[in-house]
Amino acid sequence: MPLPTRAEATTLLHSHVQDEYQRLHAEMVATGMEGYAHHFGEDAQLWAVTGLLHDLDYELHPAAHPGPSLAWFKEWNYPAALIHAVEAHAYGYHDFKTLPETKLAAALLACDEISGIFYAYRKMNPLPYAQMKASSIKKKFKEPSFAAKIDRSTITLGCDKLGVPLDDHIANLIRFFAPLN
């Protein structure tokens, strides 16, 4: 099976993930990834689909995530770049030790966890993403008690590997997420 379109990936996501937050999370990550693909002149479909599918197995197999997804993606002959990115986004969890070696993998690491900070911030301050201030998101990023389960170190690692400072990353995501309002 070749790489699915974004619409096909969304259908696949909905067949594996029933939780509305997890679906929204996947969409946010995909939107951030697609924005970065355009920013770096990369394949927007590959980057968006990687974002949509990166947690495909999480709801059914949280303790093994992303192992089952990686097996499915290999079986479905998805691109090695997508497989590497999904594996690298689990760096430090469940004995996964693959560091992000590509911009795609670094972007996934940078976009994944921080989308949870954006989500929590928006729950507190229900305003459109386009009206958010990067300084406010950064302040929440620095507060360990805010969205306490978010692993800030993986976001920082992703930003470092991507070559985008955290302040710029937050500003970029505000811009990328604006259409989600």
C-alpha cells in the first residue's frame, strides 16, 4: 500500500482511534507537520500523514506504543522516513532509543508533545490559535505543573534537532494552527 492521502489517513485514524482528544491531537500534530513541510520545502503529504498516524496504536496498545504501528507501517510498505519518524518520536519510552535523524523525525518530536500544551492552554483561555501570544505559551511551557504530563525535554530535543529555537517553534505553531479555529 503506498502512502495514503491525508483523507485516507484520516479514515485510517478514525478506524483505530475513537477518543476525540486523540483524534484532535493527531490533527494538531499533522497540521504542525504540514506547516513545517511547507516551511522547509518538504513533502507536505508525507509530513501531514506522519503526524496523523504517529499515535495510531496508542489507544489500543498504550504500553507497547508505537511498536504495533511500526509493524503495521512496515507491513503496509509505508516509507522508511515515516517509520523512522514514528519510532524516533518514542525516544526514551518503552525502551525506544532511536534519535530523530531527519527533519521529518525532528519535527514530529517537536510538534507532538507541545500540541498538548496548546490544547491545555486553549481549554483555560478559549481563544482562537491566531490570537494566542507566543510569550503566554512559553510561560506555560516553563511551568512544570501546567499540563504536567507533557515531556518538555522531548520538545526541546525536537527543536534542537530541527534547528528551530523554542520561541520560533511556538510562534510557528500559532501560525500553523490558525486554520484549526
